Amino acid sequence: MHKSLELASSALFQTRSESLSWHEQILLSYDRAKAIAALYNLSVDDVLNVSSKYWEFHTDPIHLLDGAAATLLTIHYNLCVGTIAMFPTGKEDVLKRLLSFELSGQYCLTELGHGLDAYHIETTATLLESGEFELNTPCEAAAKFMPPTTPCGIPCIAVVFAHLIVDRMNWGIKPFLVPIHDGRNMCQGIVSRALSPRGGSHPVQHALTYFRRVRLPCTSLLGSMTKPLDVKRAFSYNIFRVVIGTLSMGAFALSSMRIASYVAGQYSMRRKVIDSSTGKSQAIIAFSTQRVPVLTAVSQTIVMTAFSTKAHALFISTENMVQKHFIAAIFKATIVQHSTALLTTLADRCGAQGLFAANQISVMHTNIRGAAIAEGDVLGISIRFGIELILGRVWPPTCLNPDHILAKHENSLLAELRNIVARSDHHRSRHIDAMILPRCQELVEAVGHRLAVDAAVESRVDPLIIDLYVASVIKHDSSWYMEHANLSRSTQRQMERESVETLFPDLQDLLGKLDINNYITAPIVSDDMWTGYVRTLPQFTGAAVLDIKSRL
């Protein structure tokens, strides 16, 4: 049972935000974020050490009831509070106010012209003779993109990354604590330009943020002013909370899988059509085109739940920072692969109903697309760690069963790509760009598929569930299994079909085991919810008469 069960049933979260204005939706998301923050009451230690309570917070499905509130909270806690907590001296009062959500925390790292190459940002903080700093945005490309820094009713501060300039020398990128606005008005010298909405998601007032020669006290610098011996290494340390965010974004994807599987499953059992051969009514779940995607989604969700717990445990127990990041990357890449495909397929299987925000799936899909990019773009981190894995600089977690078909696939793919690199002049050559980079995500996902099954076995997940998961994963690289595992296309389809038919009688029980029904607001899951939903819709009546007679 989730801690937020009662809160999710409250009027604050049962209000249908799609019926509100843009501005009202934004304010509602802040109110919801504050309520979730108060419920969990996280400590600095929870955030800094990614405690079990902190992981429970991120895996709570209440975040998927309002993706905007989830965005605000993960920036606030993970990035802002987490970074300040790394340099806590003299910042205890600020941390206290942030933890209570008296202050809203933002994180300004990437710029309009520098996303994945954040090491090349252009914002500067120049040390003045007075001991103060002058924070400045030197050009349009250096505008901070896209933290929500417009006034929102709550005073806001941000961790802002900038090049420290001392005597015209660049001492590396450092984090600074910067007041942004008082809840109503921007602070002197700071300009926030509200961006147009992201299509289809819960609205966050994303913005471009500019600093016009903003004076900062000497205490605004987080950490030492000393120029590091290894500037890149120091930068990686200062943005380490992004690594934790990579892991956390995957947790949001898991909740979306649980909700979507439940909604599509219940709708498929409720929705009836007339069988033309018998003239009788039957539920659409009777068709294989409905059964297969729904049960596949359920199996993937259950296996990913086990993988989520395993990934958190591996992350916490691993000391090496690069290896930590690799584990987070594997988890995020794998669960994003499953969730984005699952959400698209299940929305389609709900027909026209799948398009409506009220039925949750379409909005979650857009929100998860954002999560896939945030705090470690999936393709970017897959390329980085795919190359690192091929070169032997990182290593996958220990395999539970090296003879498992997914383990063999993982090892074969890795050996194939290493052979290509061995025949190349340099791992940064154009040949590698063409032959290896497009397959790095495939490699990282292959490691994730194997790890997910290991986690499911260790968690004693029903072998029938695991079998269907494996059958669904095989489809991602069907030709390999034909070439190397002697599994013909018909055999692969048979594996899936047999697993689905075996599990189908237990579908209702499996949906119940997702433990998500209290977070469902989609009216299509039951007749009662649909009736209640229709009663809330604007009604138009009248007594008008429209003359449509033909005129000669």
C-alpha cells in the first residue's frame, strides 16, 4: 500500500485539471506538489543518500496523477536540494525552507545552445574586487533552458551553473545559489521568458532564463572557489545529482506502466462488441489483438517492478561513481523502452478513448517522453555507456544464469560490437559513428532485459509472467534468435501465444496485483465512473430551429 493512498482520493487530486484554464492548472500543480512534499517530509539525509524513503517517494504512483507536480518535485528535491546538500555549510536555513516547500527550488544547468554538451555552457560568474560575483548571460544561446522560473506564488531560488572567471581566467564551471523571484516579481537583473506549452502533457511553465549582470554575494558559491586540477572531473562531481535523476526518472515510467496496464485491461473487459457470427455480445478482450498487448503490458510491468527494486539496491551498494551512472542508465533505458511502447500500444487498443486526457494514457505518454529526455537523455547515455561497455571501461552487474537465452543474446551482441571496434582505427572514427553508435541503445537495453529477468527470478515472480516477458523481449531482435537460438518466427509467435493463453484466465487477478486501482481516474474503466464523468461535462441545450429547406 502506498503512503499517498488517502491523498490520491482527496478533492485536490480528484479535480479534473483538463477542465481548468492553463494558469489554473499550473497553480493546481504547485498545490499538489506541496501536498506530496508535506506527506513525505523528506530529510536532507533521505535526499543525499537516496534512502528507501526517497525511493518510495519516487515510485509513488501519485506523481502520475499530475506529471507537472512530479516535474516540480524531482527538480526541487533531487537537483536543487540534493546539490545544495553536497555543500551544506552555511545553507542549513535554506535547506530547511526548501524541504518544507516554503521555497521552490530550481536547477539551471543546460542552456538553449548546450544540452547534452552542458560542459560547454557559456554563462559566467565573474569575481569582483568586492568579493562579490557578477552573474551574466553573454548571448542568446546561453539562456538557461528550460526550468520553470516564472513567478508562481512561491518564492524561488535556483542552483545556477556558470564558469567562474577570476582575473580573466576560467576556473571551471561552479554551482551558485541564486534568488530568482519572490513569488510575484522577478529579482533584479533576472529575466524569465515563459515558453509555449509542451503538447499533450500536464502544463509546466517552462522558461528561458537570463541573467543581466546580477550581483551575488560571496556566499552564493556552492563549494570551493579553488580552481580544480581536473576541471572535467570536478564538473562531473558538481552535477552528480543528474545521475541520481537518471535512476529516478525510471521510477516515474514504472508508475505509468502500472496505470496504463490497469486502464487498458479493465476497458478491454468492459467494452463489448457484437460477434457477427453468433450475434451475441462479447468483450473485446476475447480478441487476440487485445489480449496479447494487455497481458504483455502486465507482464512487463510486473518484471519492471522487480527490476526497479534491484536497480535501486545496486545503485546504493555500488561505490564507483561511473558504475553507479551505468546502472542508472541501464534501468532508465530499459524501462523507458518498455513504457513508451506500452503506452502507445495500449492507447491505440482503447481506440478513440485512448486519445482523451481524461483517460490518463495519452498524457502519461507525453510526460514519459519528457522523462526520457530529462536528467540523462536515453540515447545520449546509451551511446556513452554502450561505448564504455564495449571498451571494457564499465561492466554489467553479475549474471544470475549465464545459460539463459537473454544472457546469451547480451554476450553475443557485446562480442559482435567489440569485434567491429577492434577492426577500426579509433573508437571515435566515422566508421564507429556509422556502425556502433546506432546500436548502443540496443546493447544497453539487452543488458537491461537480462538484468530484469534476473531480478524477477530473485523476487520469485511467477515463471509464467517471466516467460511472457521473455517472449516480448525476443521480438526486439527476432533475427538474432532465429540465427543463434534456432527459434523460427513461428516458434517465437508460439511462445508468446502459449504464454498469453495460459495467463489469460487470471487477468483480473493480475490487474489487481498491480495495486493501482486507487490511482485510476480514467472514466472508461467502469460504467459507474463513466456515468459520473459524463455528469461533469458541460451540457448544451436549446430550442433553436434551423431551416434547411432547399431554396430555388
